[in-house]
Amino acid sequence: MVRINRHYNMVKENLELKTSGKELIDSKRNFNHIIVPMASFNITFIKALNCAITIGDYVEVIHISYDKEETKKIKDKFEKLNLDIPLVIKHTPYRNVIKTLIDYIDTVKEEEDE
């Protein structure tokens, strides 16, 4: 019974607004820079890109390359989309994809913090 009363009180507190509510509204607009990693050009990538476009103020796609032929194919397919979204290509040896991606994200974050 105590548990029900506690939940009831929490719900009741959330339903009551004792002020205008203005002080509760987050008026600071956040800038959403979305980086969409693309390993290959497929439906999953397109879905991720669509999601990023809906939530992002600035969207870019990054492809970490260790195979020049595959990178050329991806670049050609991406350009055919004719989007106003940049494609960033970073080359890495030995399939060091995760470290290269994290380094890029860190660089972008540092630039935005300046």
C-alpha cells in the first residue's frame, strides 16, 4: 500500500503546476551536429541518415576507408543522392575504423567548443 501511495504522490506532483511553468522550459537551443558513420551503402545507412536529418541541425556522413576501390563506389553512390550533406572520407591502415572514427568525433567536438 505504501508503494501505491508513493507512486500516487509522484503522479500528483507532476500533474500540478503551481507557477506559469516558464522557469521549467529549457529555452536554450542546442545545436545538434550529427555524424553518421557509413560502412557500406545500404538500407540501414539510408534509415540512419533519415533519422539524423530529422534530429540534426547539421548532418555529415563519414566513411572510414581502408579499401580505395570500395571507397570510390561509396563516394559515387553518395554523390548520386545529390544531397546537401557532406561526405567525409578518412583513410586508415589496418582497418583501424573505431579509433579513426573516435579521433574524428573528438576533433569535431574540440572545434565546436572553441
